[in-house]
Amino acid sequence: MNPRSLLDRYLLGEVTEADVRQLDRLLAHQPELRREYIRAVAAESGLREIALERSVHSTAPAQLRQSRQWRFWGIAASVVAVLLLMVLLIPTNQSADTVATLVSSENAAWESALPTLPGSQLTAGTLKLRTGIATLGFPSGAELILEAPAQIELISTMRCRLLDGVALVEVPESAVGFIVETPSGYAVDYGTCFSVKVDPDRGESDFELIEGEIGVHHASTGDEIRLTQPNHGVKASAETLRAQSREELEEMASATTGLVRIGTDGRATSVLPNNKRHKFVDPEVLSVRKTENGKWDYRSFFSFDLTGVEFNNVRSARLRLNLVPSRRGLASRLPLKNQFGVYGLTNSDKADWSIDATWEDSPTPEDGVLLGTFEILRSAQRGTYGIANEELLQFLRQNSDRNVTLILVRLTTQIEGKGPVLTHMFASDSHPEAVGPLLELTLDRTAQKPPETQR
């Protein structure tokens, strides 16, 4: 039943016990419905007072004084009831500004000013998911699953805007009317499950109905296409809104995404000069540090299997590294900006390194060529960093028939004191929250037979 209709029936006294329980659940999760409920109760109290006042004019003076006393206590009781409702019906586990909750994340790496730990309450703002999958829950009961790379703007408890990427939206009856906007259109949900895909480069949005019913509207003209059949969709562009059949959607699903991601498959490690790896090397992170005397330096290296990738179809390459909070050393001893270098291994004698390699036997910057640098502010604890340039692409092309090894070092060292300086840490494949090193290869969309999009 529509929440507004249920509220109207409740005020008229035409509800069952099951209806009351449903209304209680809706009021606990929908701030807008709570406010409407409170206004309705207050309005009903006001109407009763008007009726009481009219009846008072026809009474005797003694009766008038008595009626006014009852009127005073009636108004006071109404005010207390409304205030009590406001206190009791607003959930205590959410702040008034919360529009969603980050329910879970799977190997997620973020770029966001909003909190990104599972369970975090989220206010209005923008989230950018670089890698992985994340689930957002809204107070209404709506649930949205993001698949990276994606960017979403949280607007209110009943509205969001997908700016890039793919989202799966599940809307129960309690959240009917939930809206997902895109740059070219928006979908109003009528209790259903649907998916949205936004391609900002082409200026297009694709809506696909999985179950139930949605109305898709054009952003400029306001034209609407109502979807009631599963596996049918709508494509929205800057100019038009066009219905899509099941066959068209299947053809789109088989097309290339234009992006290949390659991970290390666990082949990544860190080393330090004293070789006490069992005590100081954490397999969940890749550690890098440079000290004045070199005694407590760390460097990391990792490899990617490029066999099977047709580099004639690759337009650009990017190395992504996810910074995670460090547990060793003091950031205050570092310069404001810290520079890191990525080297490509060219010394074939070091190509067969092992995860348990010693400092002396492991690949060093001298065994390769500098492919690029990047900077991190000393105050940063999280974020996605790396390099994307022609040098990286050419190195990968020249070594596309084998595993390539990249070496990561910090080029800057401490500027204050002799004490322990911060060790920067980046996620490895076994990190519980963030994704390990990734190569992202962008394909030429005109390629006829692109490689697989996930490896």
C-alpha cells in the first residue's frame, strides 16, 4: 500500500493491526512521512479546537469557563503529543543530516571526503568508487549497489544522482518514489529492481528494468517512458529518450567496456635491509620508506602477467596504488610533499624473484628504468595514486609476452630529527578493505576483438 494512503486510512481509523505495524516501520525509516504525520496530527487537533470553540459560544457563562479550562488542557495535551511523536519517531541511531549508510564494501578503494568505512553514516555529498563493489542503504529501505569505477552524488534520503559507472537499485514498497538521476535522465521507482549505467564520455544513460515498474524521464524535455516488462530498457541521451528491447540489451552486454584490469594475483612483496621480514613485513600491505642511513628502508615490487593482451588495441595504461593508514613512524618528520618513483625491471637476472627474496637478491631501481613519479602529502592517509603516461605504456608493450615487474620506492626522506620516520603503506591483494596494485588498460573502442575485460 502507498505510504500516503496508509497514513490517510490511519487518521480515519480504518486500519488493521497489520497496517499499524507497517506504518510504524515506515515512520521509523522515512523522515518525510514522519513530518507529514506530525503535521496531520497537529492539524486534526486544531480542527477539534475550532469545533470546541464554536460550541462554547452557545453555552452559559459557567459552562464557558469550564469549556475554556478543558480547551487549555486539550491544546496542551496536543502539543505534548506532537513533541513526543517527534522525539520517539526519529531514529536515535542516525543524525538528522544522514541520507544513507555505507552498508558494506568489497575490495573497495575510494576517493571521497565522505567516510568510507562500512557502517558509516553518510551526509549529502559525492562518493567516487575507484575499485571494488559497495552497497549503500537509505532510511526508506532502498538499497543501491555500486560497481567500480563509479561516482555518485547523495542528495537526500529519497534521491541520488549517478554521475559515472553502474548501479543496481532495489526499492521495496516502503521506498516507492525513490529517484535515481543521471546527467541525461532520471528514473522514478514504483517498487522494483533496476540497473543504471552512465557513460559520461558519450553523454548517455542506460536504464534496465529487472523486476517491477519504473518511469524513466528525459532530463531536458521531461518525456517519460514507463517500463513494466523485465529485461527491457531505456537509453537516455542529451537529445532523446529511446526504448530498448531485450535483444538490444543483450547485444550491449556482450560489447566491450573499453577497459582491461590486471591484478598481481598475490605476486607482490616488500623487503628491508636487515631481512627480518617475519617480524617487520606485513603481507597485507606494500611498505616503502627512505631513511638517512638506509638501515630501515623499505621497497616494494610486484608483477603483472601480460600474456594474452593484444597491445595493438591498447590506447593508454595506468598503474593504480591504494594508500592505506600506516602503523609505523611519524609523518611530522617528512617534508610536506613526498615523491615516489615507479621503475620497470629490465635486468633479466632478477626477473625470477620470489616472495621471500632478501634485500640483496630482490629487484632494485638500478635493475630497471624510471617510468614515472607521483607525490603524496604527508598528511594523507588514504587515496588512490600511481602513474599514467606514455613511458609506462611503451614499457608494457615492449614486454607484453611475459610477466613484468614494477618496483616502488620513496625518493624523499625525513627532514626532522633522527627518530622513526613514517613508512608509507599501500594495499596488497590480501588487504581486508582496499584493492592491491592494478594495471588499467584503456582499449581502442574501434577494436574488433578486444581481450577480456576482467583478469
